[in-house]
Amino acid sequence: MKNIIQKIGIPRLMIGSLFLLFLAIGGIRGMDIVTFLSDVILRVGMNGLLVLAILPSIQSGSRPNFAISIGIICGLLGIILSIEMGIFGIPGLFVAAAISIPFAIIAGYFYGRLLNLVKGQEMTIATFMGFAIVQFMCIGWIILPVKSGIMKWALGKGLRNVFPLDKTFGKVLNDFLYFEIGNLRIPTGLLLTFFGVCFLVWIFTKTKTGTEMLAGGMNPKFAEASGVNINRNRITANILSTIIAAIGIIVFSQSINFVQLYVAPLYMPFPAVAAILIGGATASRAKVSHVIIGVFLFQGLLVVSQPVLNDLTQGADLSEIIRMVTQNGIILYALTKVKGNG
């Protein structure tokens, strides 16, 4: 039993058991389990890339990237410029991604160089760096000279806190090749995007650069003695992380059909970090499978717990409490296992 628990991991065992318990309670209470599963699948697709963005930084030895907010800002810039250019539909989505990637490469490069200067303190620096960038861009969103009526305030200048994407490229991936099995809706385009990027990241880890990056993350002294440039690979990993986060927020925004600016990205790294840790990753080792398992368990628990707890407590909304306890508890657990295998 001890070996089984070690293989599964305490976080996965706890969250998986709680998820199944809520499903069972929901079934007993006569709730629509199929609808729950549809929502879980949708949330896996829309949140998956943000969780995947944490992977390269862990693999390179930079610890969980609490500054994916930097990549999120780059992605939001891509969305805004795409809409400002009047490019909508699937082409608009690709243009938004294409515009965001150069921003993400530049931002990821300088962020990676910063982390090389503060080795051993990456998570602390990343958290404050992410907070600083989000707050700085609150000024940027106000002074950005946009003219599109979709995004700007009716009076004055600057961008609105929230603006819809239904007239641009909202839900284009959700509706692409989707199909239904009874009440179960499968957003094919959304899932293909998520698993496609996961496959590309997995392929990257098999290349020479990816192998060096993994070696540097697992045993930096041995890798450096073997001629691996640790600092360069850490920068490459953080560039990749920032690019994935930029694309991830574009996929996320089109899925929920609106864009959130100003302080909305502030705490987005925390559920992403919690999800990959739930999947079995530690603060020093991670795989693509940890991303897939983690985002399913974390989002599944959030989807199922809200209606079940509301039904059991007769209207008291405990979902946010469950989310915060799960998210921060898992992160705290991971921080105690930085040098272990979790």
C-alpha cells in the first residue's frame, strides 16, 4: 500500500478521491453527471495551455513559473492588436497568436536572464515579477491608443476592464468540429489545440536542446561538467514558457468569449501551478503527463464541488473556499518537497 501511495502521489490520491466522492454525491442527489463531465472537458481544454506553460521552467531547474502573467500580458496584447486590425474568426485567432509570440520571446529572454541572476530564489522573484508586470500594464491599458469600439471606453480613452469576443473570434475553437454524445459535448478544436501543443512540447524534450535542458534541471553540476550551458537552457525554457502562456490566454479568452484586463491576470499563475503539482509534478521535476492529469483533476474538482456543495448547504456558496484551500494547500505541500520526489 505504501508503494502504491508513493507511486500515485499524495496530492493526486487526495484530489482524485475527493473528485470521485463529489461525483458520487452528485449522482445520489440526482444531479446531471454528464453535464459535469462536459464542463470538465471544456475547462481542461481552456486551462490546459496555461498549466503547460509551467512545465519548461520546472524541467530546466527554474522551479514553477509564478510569472506566467508575463506571457499572459503578451497574449492579451496579441488579442488587442488583432482586433484593432479588424481580423476576426479563425484568422484573427492565429494573427493574435503570431503577434504575441515576438513579445513573448523578448519578455521571456529578459525574464530568463533575471532568473539566472537570482538562482535559488526563483519562485519568490517570479511571484513579485508577475505582480509588478500586471500592475504596470494597468497603466498601459489606459494609455494604449486603440480606436476599436469593441474594446475602448465609450467616453474618454483606454481599454475597458472586460470586453466580449462574440463578434471577433469568440469560441471558434470550441465550435470547430465539435460533436455531442447525448448531453456530453466534446469541443474537438479546443482539445486538439491543447493536446497538439502538449505533443510539440514532448517532441521538444526529445531534441538535443530539450535533453540538455532536462539534464540541467535534474543534475545541474553534472550537466555543467558535461559541457551543457545551464544558463542558456534556462533562458530557452523561460522563453518557451512565456510563449505557451501567451497562446494559452488567447485560447482561454476565446473559450470564455471575453477578455479580462487590468488585475485579472494577477493570480492566474497560482491555479496553473497547483494543477501541475496535483498531476504529480514537484517543484524540481515534471512531465507532460503531469500537466494532463493535473488539469483534469483540478478543474474537475472545481466543476463538481460547486453545485454539490451548494446543494448540500442549501445555497451557501463554498466553491471559492474549496478552490482556495485546494490551490494554496497543494502549492504549500509542493514547497515542502522542493528537493524530494513529492
